[in-house]
Amino acid sequence: MFNNEIQFPADVTHVAVAEAILESMPSLQRTTPEQTGNQEYASWYAQLISQVHNVRDLPVAYADYFDDSKGWELGWGTKHFFPRPPEYVPAPAVQQPDPHSDGPHRDELYVLGLCEQVLKADCVRQKTFPWLLGDPSKKTSMQKKLPVDGYWEVHNLVVEYNEKQHSEPVPFF
């Protein structure tokens, strides 16, 4: 049972669990340690995942039946604990907007422009691929092609700027 709402089947995938967590907690962001300044947390998490992989069971962070000050239990009822995560320390936000652009996509355009400078090639903006499809429409069951922010065919490279719709519900999407 997750969040007192979702009952997962016994054969649930880790991807389904992760998506449920992200859907219920949109404030979580998919970032790298360099972006957050939390190398200590990333190291802790990597060690946790290696332990989880070894025991082949999910960690339990909080439960009524054990004292969570011992850490996270590796597998339900195993009494094997992993230390609690280090305290989150947010990195100072650094923004360098493009002074030549206005509007909600200013940062995306700035990042794509930097990529074009480094790669010494222009990208195709809002490129779609036949295999990159959205969820089926509730009305028509059709799937719309999803665009990527920038595509460099010569480098076989796609860049997707981390915008709000990637980490929290947005009515348009």
C-alpha cells in the first residue's frame, strides 16, 4: 500500500513505484548531485541501492512497528537496517537567463543556444519521433507525438530541458 491510496500487485515494477511516488510528490526533482550540491546524499543513495539490490527487497523508511531512528529497514520485517539519509542541503540557485529572449521558454532557449555553441551546430527545435508518444487520449484513444526540445541529428543527440511539466502536474500536459 502506498500513500494510503495505491495497492500495488505483488509483481509491481520499480518503475511503477517510482512513478507513483513522483505523481504523489511532484516537488521531487530529477537532478544530479552537481545541480543540488548533495554529493553526500547521492553517495548514501548509491550505497542503499546496492544493498537493496543484494537483498532483493525494498527499503522501508517509516513504519509503525519499528523505531525509524535505527535507519531504513532493508525488506519488510527483516530487522536489517541501513543508516538514515544525510540532511538535505539545497544548493544556491544560479540562473543565467538569455537577455535577448522573453517569455516562459527563455531558460530553455538559453540552454539550447549554449549547446549549439558547444556542438558548433544548430538543433532542430520541437522535433518529434514516431516512437515517442504520449498517453492515449481518454476521448479518442489516439496517442500524440511528443516533441523534444532540441535534436542534433549529426550527433544523434536529444536535449530535453528540465521544465515544470517533468516534475509536477501541469494542466496542459
